[in-house]
Amino acid sequence: MVMTFDRQPRELFDPDFRPQLLSTPEEKQAILKTLGVDRVVVLPFTHEMACLTAWEFMEHVLRDSYGVEVFVTGYDNRFGHNRSEGFEDYLHYGDELGIEVVRGEVVTFHGGEVPVSSSVIRQLLSEGKVEEMPSCLTRPYSLSGQVVRGNHIGHELGFPTANIEPSHPFKLIPAPGAYAVWVYADGDKMPAMMNIGTRPTFHGRRQTLEVNIIGFEGNLYGKTVGVEFVRRLRNEQYFASPEALKAQLEEDRQRVIQLLNKIGESDR
């Protein structure tokens, strides 16, 4: 059984806080179930929950409500009111409550030099380093959203795009730029290139997420698609003319085809 909260605790106390979610609540539950977890418990983080001390949480929630006998917590995780207690306290409380308390091991990457944490992952994504995600998450970073109508600029350039509105407003979007991605739609996995940014060549202001699915000619308007990030190709940049942008897009497309074909061959 895995326990999680329905929101980040800070959301309860700061109405202006906008969390950067690495996974939405729905994604989190789906991922956990693929790991062989029998039960996922989503606890509502309320003011009453926030007032519980670590002892009270272990007594009333873990033991009394869910009958927990072995409690595994993250190596640096702290819980309870004001997070004032630490792992040695949890061990002591567990002895008195009949709960075995286990501290999870540190997971590292980069040759064991960097501990994996949500803060590290968010920093990497803010820099566009999506290729690091399989080492941190054991899977590529992904997002989903509905395909909405855009300005058809890509179509006019010969690179029609699907404009994606993310399914969750707080889902973390990687750094602006061009990416090689896989797109999942209607049960198919398709190679694509994605641009995240404001389209400076056309003096855009609002950030958009656009994918050009290579070889695809169908209609995805109104459908929900998934995007799996593979590698960042370049920064978003201004081009002096639509022709110059078109030439760069063609170069991007060739790089994406070569990259994803190589990955596909290695998977086989």
C-alpha cells in the first residue's frame, strides 16, 4: 500500500502558490499501480491533518485507520506538525505503537554523485534536460493534454502542428525550446518534434505547446494526447524570416527521425 496526499501541503496555506507537478494525481496513481502496488491511499490534506503531530499521524492514521505494521518513509522525509521531528523520533514512536519503521535508501544518478529528489528533477526540467529523466524517474518525463485550435502558422510553413492544452494547470512544462518526443494518440505511438515557447519569429506572447507528428495527416482536434520527452534539440530562437524558420524546422525534423529511429532499433 502506498499513501500520498491529494495536494502539496503548501497549497493549503498559500492560495497563490502554484506547485510544479511532476505527475498529476491521476498520473501518480496510474504509475504506482504499474509498480505492483495493491492499494493506493490518497489522504486529503486538511487543516486537521496539518495539525497532527508525527505521533498522532502514526497512531491515528497509520495504525488505527489502516493497520500499518511496517512503515517505509523516504530517507530525508519529515512529517507531522511543523515537521519538528525526525527519523529517530519515528523509530521511537514505532516501537511504542507496534509499527516497524524503515528508512528508504538514497537513490542516486550521475555515477552516484547526485541524490534523486523532486527538487533536482524540477531543476533539470527547467533547464530542458529531459534526457536525464529515465535516470531520475526510471521513465521518460511526459504530459498529456487536449488538442486545441491554433493559428495554423505551422501548416503554412509545411509543418502542421497540434496545439496542446495541458490537462492540469500545474503540470511542470520543460524549458522553452525544440524537442524530440513521442506522441501517443488513438492507441498509436508516433515520432514527433515539439516546440515549447512564444513563437518569437511571429511576435507571440503566450507560451504554446505544439507538436508536429512526423508522417501524420489525421485530425486530432478535441482529442487527448500524451507526449513523452526524449531530448531537447535546441533553444527557442528568433528567425529573421519564415523561410529561415522553415529551413531550421526541416533540419530539426531530420534530427528527430534519426534520433527516434535509433532509439526504436535499440528497443528492438
